[in-house]
Amino acid sequence: MQAAIARHNSQFVRGKHRNRIQIISELLEVARGGVIKTHLMYSANLSFKMLSQYLDFMLRAGLLKEVKNPETGTKIYKTTSKGTKYLELYRKVQEISGVEE
């Protein structure tokens, strides 16, 4: 899981302004295999307050789901099938528009 986060972080271009759609796609990508809130916060370079707002929206929209790790009881965030569809469409739009992350 750590390797996936590190690999994903290296894809971000620091110092560039990201829009809401880009941030959501970054969070969904990191959460594909399941991740704790802290890892999401660091991987997307968001404050705790901003991450909480995004998580609230994404959970209500059905893009993410919250599950408990049966071993530790820790909350894990995972991308749903709807979230995966969002990522697919996001990539298609980038491809069509010629925009690369």
C-alpha cells in the first residue's frame, strides 16, 4: 500500500493549482486498494479540514465507501464501482482534451 501511495505521489505536480475534479480523481486513485484517512491526506497534499470536506462529499456521492479493518477496527476508505467509473471517465476526458497529469 505504501508503495502505491509513493508511486502516486510522484505523479503529482507540486506547485500547480488543482481543481476539484483533479483532487477527487487523485483521492479515488489512492483509495483503490483501501487506505486510511491519514494516507489520503498526505497523498493528496490536503489539510485535514479540506480532506474531511472531500471525504464527506465523496461518501455521500457514492464514490468512496468506508469500511472497518476487521483486524484493527481502523476506518479504511475504498473506491467504489461508481468511483472507478468516475476515474475511467476522467481519464477519457483528459485523453480527448490532450491534458496529461
